[in-house]
Amino acid sequence: MLQLSATEKGKNTMDSVLVVEDDMDIATLIQVNLAELGLSLEHHADGQTGLNAALNQSFSLVLLDVMLPTLGGLDICRKLRERKPEQAILMLTAKDSETDRVLGLELGADDYMTKPFSIRELQARVRAQIRKVNVLKNAHQHQLEPSGIIESGSIKIIKDTREVFQQGKPVELTATEFDLLFHLMQHPNQVFSRAQLLESVWGYQHCGYEHTVNSHINRLRSKIENDATQPDYVQTVWGVGYKFNKQQG
């Protein structure tokens, strides 16, 4: 296990990243460049020990390779999402493995990157995920009074406490799923392309990552729609993108 910290540079190390990657060259490259962001890094090259670390410690973000010894990244993602639904997960996949990318997102990954990747893009993706985590953390720590409430039909969303209710019952969303739903509900009946949603919700716009949006829309529908195959709220506008269909309460 390798550990890097930016403490000696005087930077804020409150945010930590777990890197689960068995290629030591890639793992070292990731750690060195993320340490520049003032992050605390922990690395495991084995899938099972990586999962144990993720379950028993607190990390702002888990950076997870798909192909790992003893336990694959997809299995780790599934187990981690079951036990820690709010954990931010960014998956690393092979360039030609579209199946792994789609499966990772469907299992609960917040985002993915394909190898080889640019360091600047990696840093931007990590910063975007950690921003979401910190917003969620602040909402929980300060126990804010509910405000920024939006209601449509049987769905109620509270911005400050980041709570969602369907027919009065709480709905458990990941940080990214919440941000996606809130953005759509803020702009009822407005159609957004996948590229626009990537930029507004994920914080970047990059050709080739439309699967990120598609998979999150599918997961969101499975949690808030009565019938995900015939959605009443999050609807597809064919050839364009998605919209939130505003309904009367």
C-alpha cells in the first residue's frame, strides 16, 4: 500500500481519495497529480483490500479500476454502493470496454474515465466529484432548515438538506443523482441535451461520455418513477435529450 499526502506543502488535506489500481505506473501517476490538488491519497493494488479500506474508512472519493486481482472493480462498486450509498465513485475502464463502462454506471458509479486519460481531465473530474461531496457533507453537518423546496406531482425535493420524497416516502439518491434531479426540476419542461447536462451537473463537457448521463437517468427513473419504462417525470425527448415533466401536486 502506498500513501501520499500534501501536508508538507501546507495544503488542505481534509479531502481524501482512495485509489484502487493494480498497475503501479498508473497508480503512481494518479497519486502524484492528485496530491497537487491538496488531497490525501491512499492506494491499494488488490481489490479485496481496496474494498475493505473503502468500507472501514472515510474517503471523499474512491477511484476504482475495473480489472483488479481477487475482486473486480464492478463487484467493489456494487458492494460499496449497497453499504455506502453516498460514497462518490469514479471508475477507470479500458478504452475499448464499453460494456464495463455501462455496467459500472448502472451499478452506481458517479462517473468514469477511459485509459489512457489526460491528467488535466482527471484533476477536473476529481475536483467536480469532491465539490459535490462537500456540499452534501455541509448539509448534513449543519442540519439546515429546509429551504429551496420544489414539488411536482408526488415528488418533493429539498435543496439544502438534499432530501427527496416520493409520495411522502424518502428516496435514497447518490449525490450525482440528486444534482441531476434538482437541475431538471429547477427547469421544468426545459429540454437539455446530454452535453448540457454533463456541463451543468458533472462540471465538464467532453465528447464520448454520454453514457454517464444515460445511465444516471435510468437509475434515477428506477427510484422516482412508478414505471421506469414509461416515465411520468424524467422524459426522453428523442433526438435532443431529457426534460422534467412538471405535474400538479
